[in-house]
Amino acid sequence: MNVTADLELCQGHQMCQFEAPDVFGYDGDADKVVLLDPHPPEGLREQVSRAVKYCPAMALSVIELAEMPAPNNEMEAHD
Ligand code: SF4
């Protein structure tokens, strides 16, 4: 998985760092998120998903890497 952060949108809430501290850091001077690991291992997927979901600025997104085997990419319900 490939993680991106839109620094234009980021408001420095640091929720992402709380949810996935191995993937997201925080630059206090810039008051912005810092991507510590743009390609986190599958084991961190749940944490990353929570960070994306709970980012108040909706600044984070996950893009699947093309070379990854697609497990079951049928439509998923989002609430
Ligand atoms: S939770 Fe969102 S707004 Fe807050 S630091 Fe992370 S990316 Fe930025």
C-alpha cells in the first residue's frame, strides 16, 4: 500500500500520529504531518486505515500498489 498526505489540507491535528505512529510523524515547526513510511507493511494496514478515517482534514489517502496481488477487490461498503 502507498500512503499519501496532502499538506495543503493537513491542519496538524496529529490524529494520524496517534493512530499509526510508525507511519505518521509531526513537524511542530510546520504544524504538519510527516510521512515516516510512505509504503507501510500490510501489518500496519488497520492502523493506517484508522488514521485515514479519523484525519479531520481528510488529508490522508491510501493507494494500492499495482504490483500487489489483489485479494478481493469487489465493492466494499463504506459507512
Ligand atoms: S490527522 Fe490529518 S490533519 Fe492531523 S496531522 Fe494527520 S494528516 Fe494532518
